[in-house]
Amino acid sequence: MNDSRYVLAADVGGTNLRVAAVDSGGNFLHLSEASTPRSAATSEIVAGIVSGAKECVAAVTTSPPLAFGLAIAALVNCTTGRVLSSPNLPRLDGLELANIIGDKLNLGTVLENDATAAAVGEHWLGSSKAAKNSVFVTLGTGVGGGLILNGQPYRGTDGTAGEIGHICVVPEGLPCGCGSRGCVEQYASATAIARIATELSSGVGSPKHYHTSKDVFDSASGGDPNSIEAFRAMGKYLGLALADLVNVLNPEMITIGGGAAGGWDFFIEHVQAEMLARAFRYPADRVVLVRALLGESAGILGAARVAFDSI
């Protein structure tokens, strides 16, 4: 039987906008899914979040929600509920989104970075729930991350901690959207895997264009040497970044999720080898690398947990 106490949780991305009613056991009581408004206008995004929330409240008639947790792909200040920088939805920059949504729904609302929310979700109900200190890495269009230290999400002074994708692994490397160069995001994301495989293919007789990391995975599964090499290179760069995290944070566990994690069998041995070669031996030997368990639900479940914790 589901707990009658529940919160609302949202995962707001550049493509999809999902809002759910979630009980204290992590059960979805109702889920509203829609496309993020194409115009990306602030008013339409706010209206979409409010609409999804009201749909959930209408569907769950047992009691009103206790709080609302918003996870968004952006740098956020969790204390003020303000969006600092959102590459996918730039019109939200500077907006005190939590206060705006909270006022429209008359509900206490908290804001969270989407990767930190996913880390919280995995720690609550997923692969890292037994670990007191863990790192979550998501391999998607970019590379995101979240930190759980002493059993609690670590956000840093301004709420921007956990930007694992912007650890530099090639000092004079490719320019990154963050303004730096050589970030691991440019070498280990789903986008990067497709680019690396395409670049490797360009030097052979019949060049091939790999559109997505899934294309690379499918080709690697068929024995394509360029695809296999792309995953090896990606694993090396990711291992470099993880070695830094092992040395600095000494986590028990590193959880890897996101769409590109589907290529796990092709890259994980290279990640492990590079990490062991670069990090201090004892913490590198003890840390466990695991795949995330919650898939696309990690962020919305983490947002729900943050909402419960805010009560």
C-alpha cells in the first residue's frame, strides 16, 4: 500500500519536461510527461511545470503534496532557488524559479541541479544506496556529475559543485562550451564518442559518419575497429578524470549512468586501467565502479528526495 504522504518532483530538460507525484517509498503515484516548450520562453516553461504539477495533484486525491522538488539541467543556487546558468534553457538564467513556481502553486519549492538530483536518486534507491561517499557520473550529450559525501549531497558554496564534465584532461584540447578547453565532456560524452569514431573512420578507405553513440555501440558490437578504438579512447579520458576524483574525494563508489553508459563493456576496463595508473593506489583499489540502476528516473526521484528532506 502506497504512503499517502507525497511530494511533487520535476525533471526539466531542454527536450522533455516530466513532473511526478512520488511517495516516501519512491513510488510514482502519477507521472506527467510533455515536451519542453519549443520557444523556451520563460512564461511557457513555467506554465508547463505548473500544468504538470496540477495534473499530478488532480490525479492523487488522497491529500495535498508536502513540497515540490525541481531538478533542472543548469548551474543553480539551491539556497535562493535561482538558476545561475542554463545552457539548454538560457532564458531561465537569473530567474528565481523555485519562488516563482512555489508562489503559483502555494507550495514550498526547492531547486536542484539535475545531475546532483540523479546522484541523490541513486543514493536513495539505486546503485549507491549502500555507500556513504559516492560520485555519480552521467554520460549524455555532455558529462554531468553529482557528489554524495557523508551520506548527503555536496553542492559547494554556490551550489555549483559536481561539474565533473569540466575537469580538464587535455590542457590544450578542444574548446568547451564552458569557456575552457580540453574538458572531459569533449572526450567522454555520447557526442564525443560519435565524433571520435567518425574521426578515426576518416583515415580509412570508406569513411563512415557515426551520428550517435548508439551507432558506435552497434558497430563495436559487430567488431568495427574504429568504434572499439573510440570507446577505448573515451575510457582513457574518463579514467583520467575519475583518478582526480579518487585522489581528491576518496569515494567508496563511482556510479556511471546516462545513455552512453550503454557501451559499458567496451569502455569500463580502459576507465579502470587509467584510473589505477593515475590515482593513489589504496583509494583506487578500494573504489568500486558500477552502472547506475535507475535510468531516466534517477533525476526525478532525487528531486523527490530533496523535496522530502526540505520539509
